[in-house]
Amino acid sequence: MKIRTAVIPVAGKGTRFLPATKEIPKEMIPILTKPMIHYAVEEAVLSGIEQIVFVTSSGKTAIEDYFDRNIELETFLERAGKGELAESMKKLGSMIEVTSVRQKEQLGLGHAINCARDLIKDEAFAVILGDDLVRGSNPVTKQLIEISAKNNNSPVIGVMEVPKEDTNKYGIIDGEAINGSNKTYKMSKMVEKPNPDEAPTNLATPGRYILTQEIFKYLDEIPRGVGGEYQLTDAINAMAKNTSVYAHIFEGSRFDTGSITGYLNATVEFAMMDDQYKEIMLDICRENIKKYE
């Protein structure tokens, strides 16, 4: 079964990046020359996704505009002799089909996914959290699609190993490894931010999911949970009681760009992974280390 659609919730206010996010969506803040959201959509495209559904709120139109064609800019670049850059702009505008739906109240990730249900049709779909970026040779969403296909097209949650002392920062899954695998687990439950001494494992969920249409049944049934919001975790737990849900330890480096620390780390790491910027970043770091020692 082909996964054609990815839902990317972008309705949050980005308060940790104020005052910048007063007028600019957090997802449009750049890492090097590309906004955060570009990397998330690029992951989807490289995973075979054909349609992105953005779950938005007021003040987020810049995200949709970014993935539209800008004929005036393309023409300007061509006339200025910057044909290669013009071609890259054309490619960006045609890389994916984009639709959007408004989340009029920010009532949790579960609520955001439910807002997108009419645009997903009757298929399984991916969920990508745009401020959790994962870099690697094999896109993380593609990895999860492959695991789903190997397990009767079942729901799959991407997980990563974290230090035991950090389990209270994440949703942590419990489950048993399947077929002697040390990567894929049949999930029994997910615990939201457990204390280290109460965490069933150290396998955390940073924001990548393959979900089936069945999830909407449980999203409709769950009450409001932590923070008065409809938690996707609660719906997945309810679903796991009645159907097989898997968790897979993905390959790749994850960056939490929703925080200032994670954003700074991503900026340095992305520069270091790019031959064009590596030496520049090294020089900047060396100079500033000397300056502030």
C-alpha cells in the first residue's frame, strides 16, 4: 500500500522564538538557506509522498506561499543571469501538491490530525512534526513506510533511544521486539513523559508516524487529556489495545528545532555537513572560542 499523503501540523504559535514569531511563522525561520519547514517537506518528497496537508492557523500563509511558484522571482533571476537559481526556485514550487486546513483552536496534536481527516481520503498517511528534523541517508518517513509494509500495513511510530534520565521529556513506548529484531517492537502502550524510574523503556517518540484510517475512530472517542488537549498519544494507546501498532528505531540524527538550543545545534550541524559551509562554520567557532575564553 502506497502512502501518498503526509500531515504536517504547523498551527503552533512558536512562543519560544518570540519576538521573531510575532510576524513570521516559526517554521519559516531558516537553517542556513532553507526554512525549517523545507527540510520536513523534503523528507516527505524523498519518501514518496505526493501530497502535504498543512494544519495551519492565522498568520501561517507564508508557509503555503513558500511552496507555490513565484513566476516574477523566477523571471527576475533568469534575466539577471542566475538561471541555476531560477531553476531551483521552479523545482521548489513543483516539488509537491500542497493543501491546508485551519485548526481554529490549538487543542493538541490529536485535534490537529483530526482536522485533516477530510483531506486525507480513505488511505493510510504519514505525520511529520516540522520542528523535529531528522537527517540521514535514508529518510525516516521512508523507513517507517517500509516497516509498515512488512507488517500488514499496520501503524508504525518512529522512536529513538534516549538517555534514561531524559525520559521525562518525551513520550516513551513499551513493547516487545518482534522476530528477534532489535529495531522493531510491537507496542503495548505509550507513556507520556514518565519519570526515569517509572519509564518502561528508553525509546522516545520525536514526531514521526504512519497511521491508518482507524486512528480517527479513536480520536473521536478520547476525552481531553493533559493540558485540556486531545492527545494523539491517548488515541494510539486506545488503538493498540485492539490492533497491532509497531514502533521502529529509525536511523538518522534528530534535531529539536522547536527549542533555541536545538535550533542552534541544527544550524551548526547542518553547516558542518555541507562542504560549502563547513570551513566557514569552523572558522566562526574558532574565532568566537578565542574571543570569549
